[in-house]
Amino acid sequence: MLGRALLPLRAFLGFTFCFAGLQKLANPGFFQATNPGSIQAQLAGAVRRSPIHSLISPLTHLAVPLGLLIAFAELAIGIGTLLGLWQRLAAAGGVALSLLLFLTVSFHSSPYYTGADIVFAFAWTPLLLAGAGPVLSADAAIAARARAFGGSRGVSADDASRREVMLKGTVTAVAAVAGLLLGGVVAGLGRLAGGTNSNSGAAALPSPATGSAGPGGSGGSGGSGGRHPAGTALGPAKDVPVGGAASFTDPGTGDPAIVIQATAGKFVAFDAVCPHAGCTVGYDQSAALIVCPCHGSQFNAATGAVETGPAATGLKPIPIAEGGNGQLYAP
């Protein structure tokens, strides 16, 4: 009964972790620093928001190897769970990986149960404590095969145990090679297909030729040389397309930010750090929404308010104004 009771949990966790690993390998954008959904962007978000940010910061220089490690770890955990092979070890890996993702990605989810990672961490505990059980389990089948070999041949318990180790090692090696081949094929197909493209629709504002100025100042690169608002010059307003967006760095916080010109001459700007897990959001011009590429949160492009979760709060607005010199300014 235990084995049958664990089958739905094994099937769900095994499939989900296999899918998560293969999805990362199939998406070239996951390893491209310029993509807002990349491992680099997620690590940058974790450095800003994670309670273990001091441990995450040195890993930003190893983003691609770390991304590959996470993807293949998810695939290995998923395959082991589906097969019931090294199940307690796979479950321990699932707990550790889920807790790591909780501390780096979904720690600030509010309420806490809206973040999936903490749920996954606890979902692995029955398999960690009980193993896969005797139903559709490679661990149980190998142990039974070794016991049958010992009984039929009249060999010692040590010989039967050695045979179990050999059988388990052979099955593990075959599963590992199959997993590597599967991951390699999926990665190759993903690159041929082009992967998931960024939908941010926002080019970066070029730095202005001159820096910030105080109230009533004038100047800036190009433009009329008229008076402009107080604050820091962000770049030319003409570089924000009508109906489109551009990215910049918030001079007040240093966070990535986004400015949108929905209609001619009307600019709104927001902190581009998703409040759910710290990923960098982008503007989807076709849907006229600000979208998080990591977990799918959607925000109103005029107010920054949440349209679709899991984010529980909206984006922080940034006051922005166009000066007489054609530059955009923010405090």
C-alpha cells in the first residue's frame, strides 16, 4: 500500500523535475546574459533580494556552469524518481534544490504559500523518509533480483550484496548515459529552433552626453538647451518609441528600470525588478503589458499594478519627465 500511495507523488515530482531540466537545456536564452529570463538575470535578482545574497554574489561569474549544473541535477533527480532508482538520494537532492530555489527565488513570495519551491521541498520528504516503496521501483526490483540470486545459488549474503551493488551500478550507468543523451538532444533541438526569445521590446537608453543637473538647469546633449526638471538625465526621449519601451538604470536605487511611451509625449517608468522573485521584467508591446519572463507575472503598463500573479504587489513607479532639451529625467 505504501508503494501504491507514493506512485502519484513520484510521477508528479519525477515528471516535473525532468521537464524543468529539459526546458532549461532547450532554451538558449536561459544561458544568454542579455535575456531577462536568463540564469544571469535570476542570479542578479537573487543578489538583490535573497537572504543568502552574500553566498550568491560570487556565483554570478559562474552563471552558465551553474545553470547547466541545475538543469542536469533536475533531470537526474527526475529520472531517478520516475524509475525509483536511488530514491532516497534523489529525494535528498530534490529537497536541497527546492530549498536553494526557495532561498534565492521565491523567499519573498507573499503569502509564503504562493511560492512553489517551499511546497516542493516538503513534497519530497515522504520519498526521503520512505524511499520509492516496492511498486514500480528499480531499487526494489534490484534488491529482489539479488535475493533471488542468493537463494537459487546458495551464495553468501555478502556475495548477494555485491551482486546488488553491481546490478544497481549498471542500471545507474545506463540511466545516466540515457539522461545525458536526452539532455544533449533536447539542447541541440532547442538551439536549432531558436529557443525562447525575450519579449521585452525595450532597448537600453544611451547615456546622455552630459550628466545630471539641478532644478532650472539647462543643456544636455542635443535638444533646444531649454530648462529641464531636477534629477538625473537618462537619455533622449526620442529613443523611446511611441507604443514601445526602453530600459535604463534607476539613478535612485541602481535597479534596472523600464520607461514606456504608450502615446506620444506620455512617459511612465517603473522599477523593473519583479516583486515576486527579483527577475527583470520586460514590456510586451503586442499585449501592452509588463511581463516577468521567469514566472509569468503580468503588470499594467500604465500603473504598474498586478494583472496576473504570482506577484502579490505591483511595480514601483519612478517619476519621470521630459526636459526642454529632449532628455528624460528621473530623481
